[in-house]
Amino acid sequence: MSNKFYLTTPIYYVNARPHIGTTYTTVIADVIACRKRALGVDTFFLTGTDEHGQKIQRSAEKANCSAQEFTDRVAAQFRALWDRMGLTYDDFIRTTDPRHKRGVQKLFSLLQQRGYIYKGSYTGQYCVSDEAYVDVPPGAPCPECGRITETVNEENYFFKLSAFERPLLELYENNPDFIRPETRRNEVISFVKAGLKDLSVSRTSFKWGVPFPGDEKHVIYVWADALANYITAIGYGSDNPADQAKFEKYWPADLHLVGKEITRFHCVYWPAFLMAAGLPMPKSVVANGWLLFEENKMSKSRGNVVRSETILDVLGADALRYFLLREIVFGHDGSFSFDALVQRYNADLANGYGNLVSRTLTMIGKYFDGVVPEPVAGQADSISTEAPNAIAAFNRSFDALDFSRALETAWAMVAAVDGYLTASAPWKQPESVTDGQQRALRATVLYTAAEAIRIITALVYPVIPDAAAKVWGQLGLGDIHTADLRNLTWGGLPPGTRLGEFGPVFPRAEKDAITRMQQIEQSNNSDTPAVPAENTLGEPFGALAATPVETQGLAVAAAEEAAPPSISPAAPAAPAPSVPVAVAKGGSTQSAAPSSDKIISEKITIDDFAKVDLRVAKIMVAERVPKADKLLRLEVDLGYEQRQILAGIAEAYTPESLVGRKVVIVANLAPRKLRGLESNGMIVAASLEGGRPVLAGFLEEIEIGARLK
Ligand code: MSP
């Protein structure tokens, strides 16, 4: 069996900085890499950033800087976060690196030489957010992310993907572990069985990419460029013999870790490119589920993100790692909340493992002068007899990537040792027991607890490396990072070992930890300047939306076609209100509010108001929705993204009168579908009951994306 392990994370788009959703896969990869190294495997862990393509070019334009400056800045943010978290990646590839460009061009020249590339043209829909060609009618949303697709009509180079239908199906059949988990495997197999069309692998309508070899009018399609990072980072395309040797040593990859929505790219396109180039197949692609926040995928464009830094500031990196691996069943979606994080931290880390270490080592300090005592031979106890089973169960679960269960096993051991200490009560001396007997009993109990802690610590080291390093040192065992953690067997802690210096491992989280983290997040959001340039780097607070309600006098014009908000052609036209918001009911522009107009008297706090993410947006496209008299389909630009909103204002506004107009939208409501189209936000308008809606607007110039607050 080969003693090398090459694992990769997806490379992250640099259109926004990282959050805990993007941290998730990287942490999983780091945990696996740490364990492999501790087991003596020659491990290479690669991560990096995906920096080309239309999405990034547009983000850079909005930020008013060159694409290179923009990507330099955000790639540095990713790297800085990984470094702050102490992640142990061996290389960080950027797709703007010259070594990557060279490798990509070599790969595509080879595909061309081998007859797998031809010139053609593509007319169809493209989702810029996912950087994916999608098979939907013009104007329809992307089936994956729900955002508006754009029509592309370009000359392209095509890759003969259709030639790989059979070979791909054989690959999946002969290698049942190639795609995991099973659900993703089934999805991919059905996708391929439904028939593969040739894939456009170049773009001509923008410039930010790797030039196509021999035809620089084209840039290589960003996914084709990005996937190649897995080989270019380890030397593919280089003439240097050391790089070539590295490639020979590490390729094929043992594990590509990916998010579930990008399995198709990794399990269909990537192996097909490799087959066409005559290169070996990666051994497996494993997909993780999504980290959800408030029931939606945490994502930069949805704006419902939590920054990893917030958690690092308050609880530290180990807390985040432990939470992600223990709380989320790997392969499934899982929810993040500050409550759950702090609860796990206090219950498992502070009161569980941390407390066990502290009480055991304190007693060894007190009763044995800080030297690990010699246990009395032949006294079997449930802890030492159960330990081999627990170690085997942990290893089995971990190697099956069932991290949550592995940790459950380790923490069952923590609880068992805790219970054993309490039951044995080494601090008490029953009257019938002599001093000598008492000392022997104490020695056995405390040795057993300390040895169990050593084993638990060695097992969980990849998950909580900082804490494990402290405990290892406190046990007097030196540096865990260089320790040999193979063949863990009971009795490995030598009696007579002098303990190291004590110190808290996981101090209990203070009562206000949750509010502190929430405040850090909030101030991060409100500090985010509303100008689009900054918004693309900061995480916008608002997101997909559209529940058609009348809220506190805001006649919200998005959505429900069946019950459009207070529209009546007979109602008097009111002048457009000025900033900040059309708070219309009972307002001064309408002197005779009908009595049925409810005046809301219940007071709300500023925090309640802050929950509504009101943003300035510009209407770019407006059109009627077929067979829906009252609905308009709008495409609005928020500076940091474009989105589709359906508004029940067709009887009050013609589509032509709206294009170019700046409006106010509620940006953070859940999306909903109307007439089969997704509405991602609400336009704010004022109206009297039964009256015409009047869109909120501005008298002075204001940038799109600006937040109303
Ligand atoms: N650039 C491509 C990947 C190219 S790999 C050759 C890309 N980038 S991404 O930044 O959009 O996403 C990178 C990874 O982050 C994906 O695996 C995605 O699933 C993951 N995640 C982004 N948000 C996430 C969560 N909320 N939860 C879990 N994973 C998340 O796709």
C-alpha cells in the first residue's frame, strides 16, 4: 500500500471573503491531513483560490480596481484566515499563478492534439454566479441557485464530453468508492446516463482568464481552468525535474473534498478531461453537505454568513473545528447557531474534556508531586478493558469519515473516565483503609485517568490540535505535533513521567459569549460601507426575499399576484416620497387615510428595525409576466449582486418607465416562486388601502447597494 496521501479542497472564488461555510471543507481537509501525518503517512494537503471568470471580473469592476488587484486582496484574506486558524495546508494555489496558467495551457494543448477539442459556437443560458452553462429557457432562473441566467451567444471551443459517457459509467461501476456519499453517486450516474453533451471550454465575451493556447481571443472556461489546479499545484506542466517528480509522487489524488453542489464538475468533467489527457483518475471525490444558517445555505450572496473570525475571537479555533465535526453529520446539511456552538463548547470541551484533564492532573499534582504514579498491577477496571474497543471504534468511524460518531465515541470515554473518578473518589480516605492501601488505590485510579486522557488526546488531536498540544505537554509527553500516534495501546504513559506546567485548556465560555459574537457580527455588517466596491468584499447582510405582506405601513410591492398590495386604478396618484423609506400609512402625503388603514402603535426596538435589510437597487430589466396582469418581472442591481424580483405593480407602472430607476428593496426575506419564477426580494412602495402603490425613491443621488438605516 502506498504511503502517500494527497488531498484537496475546492478552490474558493474570490468574489467575497471566507465565512464559516467556506471554512467547513477546509477544516475537514485539515483534520484528515493532521490524522494522516500523525499516522506516519506522507501527506500533501492542497487548498487555494479560484480567481478567473466573469463573476470575478465583474466583482473587480464594481470594486473599481483591476481584476489582479482585486484577486490579490481577497486571496490574501483567505490565506490570512487559514493561517490564523493554524491550518496545515502544504500549498496554496492561486489560479492566477504563472505555474497554474502554464499547466492549464499544457493540458488544453494536449486535449487539442489528442483530438478532443473543436471550434463551434454556443447560444444558451449561463449562470454567472455558478459559472455554469444551464439548460433553461431565456430569462429563467438557474436551477441550482435560483439566480437569473444570462443569454450567451459566443464562438467557443468545445470539449468532446459526449465521447466519455461509457468510460465514465464504467469508472463509477468499477470504483464504487469513487463518489461518496451514495446519494451523490446516484445523482451523478443518473446525470451521465441521461446523456452528455459536448462542453464549451472557452469564452470570448470577456478577458479575465487563461488564454486558450494558440487562440488568445478565447479564455479557458473558468471551471476547466479551476479543476486543473489539482495537477498544476503539484508540478504538472513544469519542465523542472523536481516538480515532475512531485507530480509523479502525488498524482493521482487520494481524496478531492467538495461541496455537494459541485460534484458534477468533479465527477463528470474532471475525470473526462483526465481520461482525454491520458492521466490517472483521482481515487475518490467526497461531497460534504451545506452549513445552514437560519435554515438556508450560508452564502456570501445570500448574506446570511457568520465569519470564522468572530468565533476565533471569542472561543478559539478548536471550538470551531470541534463544532463543525461533532455537530454536523458529515455528508449531510447541518445548522449553525451561536447557541448550539456555545452549548457544545461548554458541555463537551469546557465541562467535559477540559474539566477531566484539570481534575486529574491537579490530583496527581497534589497526591504524587506532579509525577505520574505507578498503578497496582492486576487491578482490572472498565476503563482500561474498554479502551481497545473504544480506540477501534473511533478509528473505524473516522476512517469512514463519520467524524461525528468518532467524536461521540471519544466523548463517551471522557464521560466514562469522569464517572470512574467520581465513583472511586481518590480524594477520600475511608477509615478502614491504611495509608499505604489508600496510596496504591489513588495511584491506580489516577494512572488510569491520566492514561485514558493520553489516549483520548491522541485520538482527538486532529480535531482540537491546540488543546491536544497543551494537554500533551501537561502530561509531560512533549510536542504532540511530532509524536508518533500510531498503535495506541493501553499503558503507553510511562509511570514516573513528570507532568508539565498546568494551565486552562478550555475555560468555560462566559455568559455573554453568544451576545458578544452576535454583536461582533452585527457591527461587522453595519460597518460594511454600503458602496458596492466594499460590499463585494464585505458580506452583505440582506438576501433572497419575497413574502408579499403589508408590513407596518410599507406597502410591499413584491410578489403575491393573487393579492397584490392595495392596487386600485381609481386611487389618487401620490407624489413619490423621498428618503429614507416610504412609510406611508397615516403619513403626511396622504391627508385622508381611510379608517381601515391600520395605524401600527406597537413599538419596536431599533434592533427589530435592523432586522429588515432595506437596500437601494436599480431596475435593469422590467417586463410583463405572460398571463399575469398585475405582475412585472424585474431584474435589479444591488451593487454586490443582481437578482430577480416579481412585483405586483403592473397596473401602476409600465415596464419602460421603470428601467434605470432606483428603488428600495427589502433584501433579506426568503425567496418564493410565483408563476414558476423565483422572486428574490420586495420593492417598497407606499399606498393607501385600495390605492395605487407609489414606489419609494430618492431626491438626491445615492449609490446602489446602500443600506437604509
Ligand atoms: N470555485 C469553485 C470551486 C472550484 S474547485 C475546482 C466554487 N467556489 S465557491 O467559493 O463557490 O465554493 C467553494 C466550496 O465552498 C464549495 O465546495 C461549496 O460547497 C463550499 N461552501 C460554500 N458555502 C458553503 C456552506 N454554507 N456550507 C458548506 N460548504 C460551503 O464552487
